[in-house]
Amino acid sequence: MPNDPSVRAPVAIVTGGAGPGIGHGITESLVSAGWSVVITDRQAERGRAFADKLTAAGAKIELVVLDVTEPGAPERTVQAALERFGRLDGLVNNVGVGLTKRVGDVTDEEFSRLFNVDFMASFRFVRAAISELCKTRGSLVNIGSVHAKLNAEKYGLYAATKAALEAFTRGVAVDYGRQGVRANIVHPGLIESPQNEALLANLVPDARAWMDDFAQKRQCIPRLAEPGEVGDLVEFLLGPKSRLITGQAIFIDGGTTSLLWNNEH
Ligand SMILES: NC(=O)c1ccc[n+]([C@@H]2O[C@H](COP(=O)([O-])OP(=O)(O)OC[C@H]3O[C@@H](n4cnc5c(N)ncnc54)[C@H](O)[C@@H]3O)[C@@H](O)[C@H]2O)c1
């Protein structure tokens, strides 16, 4: 694992690593720190464009186009890492989808889809990767959300899947710590990204103003997190400097989850 300084190019899988938000941020931070990265994404065109850009800049990238919920998807991804790079040191379960509906209006099918993508796929990727991570004394990071701790209207089931992911992360840390494997979860707050702005544009009259207002009123540090800042935290948690940190839920939210109110607003 990268906990061993003799490993010059550790290898990580990042699910949804081609995503224009946190996916890009994580992949770019890992590449900057010298990691080789296997990106999985269901968006072939977006994945290829991103992988080609990074490869042209000298990065070692393998793209696997798949849906993380497909049978065999995790095993295929681990196999791709071993075939291309010969080892696996890190896993980042980044893929996640949202669901904004009051709990009483959610159908079984909607909940199954949400739970399959946001929880089951992460479990299956951990299960497929764990023996390789044991060999390298590797590390894994799941991507949660502030919703695991604080809720907002219509986010009840999304919040439930992220809270389940947190408990699962602790379970992995407990089960595999003695084999040298670490597991942590990162809970981002609202991210500064064009897709969030586009998403919010469907919900509020002025998305930009809403995001700025959120940062002012709901955070101790009044600006939203950039995807690269989440990426740098993930890179820290996969790498050797965090070698005694495991089973932790770490919030990167500018203080959203610490703030009761702000006297200025
Ligand atoms: N954006 C935010 O403000 C925010 C805040 C807190 C937590 N999060 C969490 O961060 C993670 C990343 O979110 P993001 O909004 O930055 O997205 P992102 O930009 O990282 O994109 C996600 C990528 O995942 C891919 N994807 C989605 N479903 C997939 C599937 N079934 N199989 C394969 N690929 C799939 C998409 O094609 C996309 O490229 C998610 O887990 C999300 O819940 C996001």
C-alpha cells in the first residue's frame, strides 16, 4: 500500500471517477499525488474524454465503462486493475444518485434503485476488492453526504442510504484493521459545481443566489467546497499520512454540521 514508501505508483479504483463534480476532483487529486487510477463510469463518452485528457498529461488511467449495479461489475473492475497495473492499493466508492421525495411518496422500485446504487454497489465493490487490499495493506474511502447527519425535506431516504454507508464503513474498519486495511467515509456538504447549479435551477428561482445564500447562512466558512478539496481529503485518507486513521466519518462542509445559527444572518 502507499503506507509503504517503496511503492512509487499505488493503484486506486474510483467509481464514477469521470463525474464532472467530486469524481473529477478525486481522480485529479490522486493523479497529482502519483496514483494510477482505474475509473469506472457508465457514461462512455464522458469517461473517454476525461481519461484521454489525463493520459495525454502523463497520467496512468484505465477506464472501465459499466454500471456499478451490473452483476459482476466490481469483479470486472478489480480484474482490470490487476491486468493493467498488477496491484490494488485503494478503492473509492464515489458513485451516488439522489432522490428528493417525501418518504411516504417513494415507491419500492425507487427505493431499491437508490439503495442499489448508493449502498449495495459500494458493499459489492468492497467485497470484490478486499482480498487485494489485504495483500497491499490498502485503504478505502466511501463518499457519503452531510445528509447522513442532518436532514432536509424530501431527503429522508437518500440520508438513510448515506447513514447506512457510514455504519458499513466502520464495519469494514473493524473487520480488516488487523490485516492492515483502513476504511473511512467522507461526508461532503454542498459542492461548488455547475451540475449542482443546474440541478438547483429546477428547484429554486435563482440557483446561484441560493448557493451563495446557503454558504453564508449555513456554513461557518462562507463558501462552498470545490470538488478538488474533497479529492485532496480522499487522497490524504488513501495515503500514508493517515496511516492510523480508520473507521472515521469526516465532514468536509465548511462547518454546516457544526453550526446552529450564525448571528450575522
Ligand atoms: N454534489 C454534491 O454537492 C454532493 C454533496 C454531498 C455528497 N455528494 C456525493 O458525492 C458523490 C459524487 O457526487 P457528484 O454530484 O459530485 O457526482 P460526480 O460528478 O462525481 O458524478 C458521478 C458519476 O457517477 C456516474 N454514475 C452514476 N450512476 C452510476 C452507475 N450506476 N454506474 C456507473 N456510474 C454511475 C455518473 O455517470 C457520473 O459520471 C455521490 O456519492 C454523492 O451522493 C455529492
